[in-house]
Amino acid sequence: MFRANSYAVLGDQARSITLTNEFEMRDAVVLLWGGLSESSSRDATYRFVAKHFDELATRMLPRWRAGLVWVLAGVCDVSKKPEIETFEQRIESYEGGPRAYREALESLELCEAKKRALTPAIEQFLKTQ
């Protein structure tokens, strides 16, 4: 099966499968989540989902649509928050949308805070190795 570290080679191809009928979306969605597992593919996955958000949502089960915001927030980059906020109105109409939206933004901020808090200690540790 497809491994997350294969994204350096297969990322664009894997993401594009989610727009086809080659696989059911409930199976293909793992290709989006996999794109978040490596820092080298997060931005490309983010850009893909942002660009194709509505297409992807229509292929998903109604109860899963709001979960797409988690892919956007999964980049752990607060600089993308203003762009993610532009999806609020679309997500509001999805089942569980308002809650998923709020939780995803909170997760984005917590991830960024955790990164800021841990980075100095990690950098210090790596200097001693």
C-alpha cells in the first residue's frame, strides 16, 4: 500500500486520485491525510485541498465534509489562518461544520504554539549531538 514517505515522488498523482472515480472517496481520502504526515508534502497538500475544496467535499459523505477543514489546519502554519478563515461559510452548511471549523482553528493555533515552545529545546539538543 501507499506509504506517506512516498509523497516526495507520488504526491501530485496521489492527490489527483481523490478527484477521480478510481476509488471511493472514503478510501481515497487517506491520500490527503497522508500528505500531511511529512513536512515536505504539507504545503502541496494544503494548496491542493484549498484549490479543490468544493470538488472534494461533493465526493465525500455528507457527515465527512466538514472534516476537510482539518486537512487545511493540519499544516500547522498560523500564517495560513486568514486563508483558512475564508472557508468558514462553506463549512457552516456541512453537518457538524461550525464545530469542526472552530476545533480545526484551535488545533492550528495549538500546533503553532507547541512548535514555538519546543523548537528552542530541540535546536539546543541537536547542537550537542
